[in-house]
Amino acid sequence: MVELTEYHHDPIVCRACGTQLDSVSDPYGTTNRPTTGAFTLCIVCGEVSVFEVAEDGTVTMREPNFVELEIFNREGKALIKAFMASRLKRGR
Ligand SMILES: [Zn+2]
């Protein structure tokens, strides 16, 4: 079973609900930090966003474009299942 990895970053405001998000969890355990173009879900409202990481390491989130939403529609269910499975394993 893959371990859930977490990465803490400067607060980013969810564009949908306004929650300040300051960490991300990778349900696949493949990376310990956000990467440009990776999908992310707000832990409070579930809004889908895409990470952008600047050369200086600053992490931001933006609205997915049409092509990215099509990809998420195909792959998102597996991402959500992996996330929920990893949280259950940790008891959170
Ligand atoms: Zn939100």
C-alpha cells in the first residue's frame, strides 16, 4: 500500500470557497511537492484546480482549461478513490 505524502506550502485561497489551503497530500505517494499541471482538489469544497509552480518555488492554483477538464473527467475518479483509501489507512 502506498503511503500518503504531504507537502506544506504558503497559503493559497481556494477560488471556489475561499478556504486557505496550506498543504497538499499525494494519494499515490509519488511526489512530496506539487508539480505544474497536476490536479488538486479542495479538501473543503472539492473544487478541481491545477497547480502552477513558479521557478522560485511559489505554488499557485488555477482553473483547469477545457482539455484538462476532459482529462480529469476520465482520470479523476481514480484520483479520488486513491485519496480516500490513503486517508482511511491513516485513520483520517
Ligand atoms: Zn474550496
